[in-house]
Amino acid sequence: MTNWLPDISSGTGPVYIRVADAIENAITHGVLPPGTKLPPQRNLAYDIGVTIGTVSRAYALVHERGLVAGEVGRGTYVLERSNGKQIELVDPITQALAGTRGLNAPDAKIRFDTTAAPDIGQGQIIGKLFADISNEHQTEISSYSRNFPASWFEAGQIWLARNGWQPAIETIVPTLGAHAAAIAVISAVTSPGDKIVFENLTYTQISRAARLLGRRTILVDSDEHGMIPADFERLCQQQHPRLAFLMPTAHNPTLVTMPEARRRAIAAIARRHSVWLIEDDLYGGMTGDQNPLMAAIAPERTFVVSSLSKSVTAGVRGGWVACPPHFAQRIKVTHKMTTGGLPFILAETCARLVLGGHALELRRRSVEEIKAREQLAREALSGFEFNSHPHLPFLWLKLPEPWLSGTFKNAALAEGVLIDDEDEFKAARIERVYHRVRVAFSSPPQRKDVAAGFMTLRRLLENGSSGYDSHI
């Protein structure tokens, strides 16, 4: 085992990234040659004056970069470089934008870190649609999409409609998925320096993208019913946000669904303070939830975004946004400016999936597959606390003592399972610690892989003390 210590005195990024970069730099320059055992995380934390959690996150990061490998009871070792390839250093700004996930997912791992639609054979349907469209629209495929067919809007109107609410056709904008839709809205209704409200836990790829656009992030407290109205009111009075991003149905990662009374309270506050709302309804159509959409309560200020990614196909980037009256043209322009435009073959495929009835059938089959996998989770993780829904492809797992979220993620990675720690969902720095991880289970190709992943996590949970000592 080496006596090497990282120099973290320089740099301005998060400490755990500076530690990881120092380890990577030492490996790159031969200071830590292949086979070297890194110091135990507890010892290194003491020696350089940081918390164990900081070192755990640093070790997890260099592990995700493919530089080291860890084994329970043996420690963490520097790996051989493959084919003599020079290791590419990742700068702190890039890593901060990427969040807590590695820039490239390591190979040969069970992917419990993505909620894309399960593989239920949709490739054959999509392949046939691609072939048909290629034969029928050769000119359109070879050029830019400047004029959108009416069918693209009709498909969005059908896909976004829920619980008696249906957007007017003139309010629909086809987009390259829900993420692109949200960014187009942010670009259209806010300016650099404006403040956007996010819940303490949220889909942080939107909050990070908003910061990249020069918008400022402010956080609102949530409870078991979602965003807390009193705290939202306080933020509106004191900080005057322009926009709030929320997931009222099947919140990611907590799975909370906001009751109708809470939705009406949030809408009333937004109306009083002239705050726009983005309603992310990605999982709404999968849940069977009967609460009214925010757009049904506050149609004059709510943008509803959704896509096919969670229940039909994530590989064909297709989504829609329903806008308040008279905003569709502005959103169409900002979407084009922020994405480069909508490829004809993707938008046409998505429209045919919906209008041909394929999307609803694929969603039904996806939900059935997810339901079976969620039952596997209930069986494998029986006795441990977690939030789940039989129609949703992830669960929010409470960790027993002495596990920390980042440490458990690191331990799972060492055992071949990729999961997300709670920091991946924090839109900004907060004091609250949840001691939870998100486990998504739609991506593995076979149920046997899902079951194996759950059993690996159970072994770690059951052997908390020994596992904890091995990974900190």
C-alpha cells in the first residue's frame, strides 16, 4: 500500500473532484503504477483533513473513470491501462456539469442508473416505420424540417392528454424529447440572471442545463406531498423567480404524487406572483393517477412536457410540449435555436407510433414488464424500506446504518451494479441528508439480470458493517 497523499491545495472545484483528479494525475504520470493499492479511505480522509464521504466520492469517481478496481476486504487498486491508451483527464467544470455519474458508463455492469423504456421488442416496429418513412419521404429526409405536418401536432395532442384534459392543437410543439422541451421553455420565458425554482430533489439535468444558460437556481422544500406551498410563497415573495420546474405526478426520484389540493395551492401562488410553471409529466401516463394536471388548473401559465422515452422508446428522441395560449411559435423557435432543429425521420416516426396505436400498446407492455420487475424488487429487498410504484421503473431505497448514499453507490459499483446516489438529484448544495439511493431497473435486458442486481444490493445492505469498512 502506498504512502502517497494527494495535493488538493490548488484548484477551486469540489474537494472530492480535486482528490479524484489528483489520483488520476498520479496514475497518468506513473506516481501510482498499476497494481498499487490506494490508502484506505478512512486513513486518507484523516491524513488530508476531509470527511470520509468526500474520499468515498473521489474513489467512486476514479472507479467510474476506469482507473481503479475495488474488492470487498481487499481494498482499491490501480488498473493496467488498456492498449497503452493515454488516460484522458476530466476537468472539474466538465465533471460538475455531468453530475455524479461518470462521463462514460463502465462496461459489463448491471445498469440500475437509467429509467429508459425496457426492451420489449419495439425495435422491430420502429425499424419497419423507419423503412416505410425512408421510402415515402426521401426528399424530406434529405433536407431540414421547416414545415411540420399536421400529424406531428395531432400525435402530441393525443400523447399529452390525460384525465379529461386535452391541449388545443395550436398549443402543441413537437420536440426532441422532454429535456429539449423544458430547455426551450426556459430559454423562451426567462433571461440570463433570472431565478428558477426547483425542488430540493429533482431531475438535475434540467437544473444544470439552466445554469449553463445563465439562469440561477433556487430551492424549495418538499414533503411527502411534494412542493410545500408556504415555502414556495416565501421564495416568490423574497426572491421573485420567473419559473418553477415541478413533477407533480411520480416525482423523480421520490415517487411522490402531489394531491389535488396541493396542486391548486401551488397554482394559486404561481398566479399571484406571475411565475411560469413547467409540468414534467413523463411518468403520468404510466401511473393511472387521477389528479388533474397543473395545466388543467392553471392553463394560462403551465407548460406540459412529456415524451416517449420512459414507456415506448428512449432511442428515438421524440416529445412534445403543450404551451399556454399564444406561446407555441416562440417555443418552436427557441427549440430550434437550442437543438438545431427537429429531424424529419424522428418526428415522423414518433407521430406514427402514436397515431398508429403502437405507442399505447408499447406503453401497456412496458408497464407490464416494469410491474414484474418491481415485484422482483419487493421480493429481493423485503425487510428494507423503499418507495416504489408497480408501474414505475425505479425505487427510492432507504439505507440502513451505517451506509452513506455515496459510499453505498461506490460499494454497488465495486460489485458490478450502477445506481444513483442522492447527490445526483440535488439541484444545489443543501444541508439535508436523506441516506437514500435511486435504483432504476428498466434497462437490464433480462429479468434474471434484474434479479441478480437486486440480490447484489441486498447482500450489501445485509452486510452493512463489513461493506462499509471496505469502501471508506
